[in-house]
Amino acid sequence: MNEILPSVVIDSAPSPNACVIWLHGLGADGHDFEPVVPELRLPPSLPVRFIFPHAPQRPVTINQGYVMRAWYDITHPDLGRFVDAAGIHQSRQLINQLVDQVAGEGIAPNRIIVAGFSQGGVIALETGLRHHPPIGGIIALSTYVAMPDELPGAKPESPPILMMHGSEDPLIPLPLAEAGRDLLLNKGYQVEWHVFPMPHSVCAEEIAVIPRWLLERLV
């Protein structure tokens, strides 16, 4: 790929005809979710290209200004009130360009899924709900709707959303995620929602949901 963002790229089988762009959380990088690909056990009949981009390096206020990979700055623990809108918009544009690049290389937009964990989930929602032409779906893990006042209403062609969260999440409290889910539903989006007994992380039960959801949309 002629990469807009440096990325880890893994094909689950030769000649992929679908793509999952998977965005990591704060301070991680594209290698963070690389081990997920074999765990999904996708059948050879669904060859998928997984793209794990590295977020830009930026100072993060809540971490004493330390420079790390982040999709946007976090200035305060209250994520629902203090939002780096400029950083979110910038990262949304980067992922929009990446989606367009994948489509330009021959994978139809309706066969492109944007997934993300935590910060990455914010950008997955921000990008996936607005991209034109519509993408195939959004996977939002342990995340929230960062700018609810800017959330567009659903259209008939809007992508379906898979949201999953931990009941014991100390960083993004479950009620904040539930508020985002409810807003999406009220705006008319199709949301599949799961809660698992875990902290701010990913569990095996959660990973087991994803291939079923992908197969329903991509086969």
C-alpha cells in the first residue's frame, strides 16, 4: 500500500475482497491488535485485509504532556465534557483518506469495516457514520460518542454498528458508553450491543462475537 498512515497490514487469506481498518487505543500502536487476526478464525472463503494504522505522535495533556501515539488529546478525566474536537476532526480525515485509498485499490466501500478500541473507537464512529459512500459497518470497542451534539442522523444506507463494553471499565465508565449507544439508537442507527464482565480491555467472549458479525455482513 501507498500508506497515508504507517500501518501493519495482514491478509487473512489470498486475494482479499473485504477490509477491516482497526484503530488502536491511546499510547498503543498498530501492532496492538495484530494478534486478533488468527483468533477470529475467518474462513478462507472470506479473505479479509486487516489494516492496523499507527496513530500520529502527539503530546497528551492528561499524561503530563508526554508524546505518544494518540488519535486526539485528552485534557481531563471527564471524557464526556472535555473534548479535543480539532484532534478528532484531524484523525477522522486521516481515516477517511485511508478508506478512500482502500476503495481505490479495488475493495468496495460497502465491504470496508472500520473498527476501533477506546480512542480508536471514537474515530471509528466519527469516520464511519459520515463517510460517503457508506462503508459496510463499524465495530466500536470500549468506547463512547465523543461529540454527541455533532452526531448526524441515520440514513437508510447508514452502516450497522457493533458496540461492546466492559462492565468494570474504570477509564470509560459503562454509563458513558450506554449514553452513546442510546443516542445512536435515538438517531436511528442499527446497533448491536454487548456488555462483558471485564475492565478496559478485550476478552475472548468479545472476540468470538466479531467473526459472526463480520460474516453476516461480508459473505
